[in-house]
Amino acid sequence: MWHQRQLRLQPRPRGFHLVTGEVAGGLPELAGYRIGLAHLHLLHTSASLTLNENASPDVRHDFATWFDGAVPDGAPYWTHTTEGPDDMPAHVKSALLGFSLTLPVREGRFALGTWQGIYLCEHRDHGGPRSLIVTLQGE
């Protein structure tokens, strides 16, 4: 059985945001899968997806601190600057983290570890709503 749906995530400020509930909530079909895979693909190049620890807000803070230090806005070596000082750094951060995730599905839910959550990593100050395509495959 296959199913595909496009989801639109609410706009968020720059940062690392847990969206596990929002993604699962937008997929009522997920409940019909006993076993399978869910492929999530973000349709943007200035935000990214990752799977990581979902309990401590310190993790989100530390991610932001590291990425903003490693790939700074407004650095003199950026040449793609027409969309603002946060645009090219956002593209680089997205390339580092990636645009898609493939997750196992078990008994109508994402089969994640106890401390795992899906993150939308918003790398722009005002990125707006983000869209992703979710493809479900299984039985």
C-alpha cells in the first residue's frame, strides 16, 4: 500500500523545532499502516530536517549555537547575498543536515526511539511556512 501527502508546516522563527506531532497529526493515513516506511522530503533549500533528541531544550539551543557559529550570517566570503545575509548560510546549513528523512512505521506510528523526535531546522529569520511531501509505503 502506498500513500503520498503534502503537508504545510506552520511558520517558525529561526531555530530547531520539534515537529513530530504536527507531522503525525497531518497524516491520518499513518494509522492504517501495520509496518512500513515513511519518507519525509522538505521542499525548501533554506531549512532542513533531522532526527534527534526530543527531551532537553538545551539540545535545540546547542544546535543553534553551533550552526550559527560554524556558518555565520553576513560573513564577507558569501557572494549569494541578494536575499539577505541569512540566505546563503541557510543553504549551507541545509546541505549539512539534509532535506529528507526515512522513518520506520510500526502499528500506525513512527517507530522512533524513546528520546527521538523529528526536527524542522529553520535557518532563516523569516522562512515562512514550510512544505514537505510524505510518502508512506507498507501494509
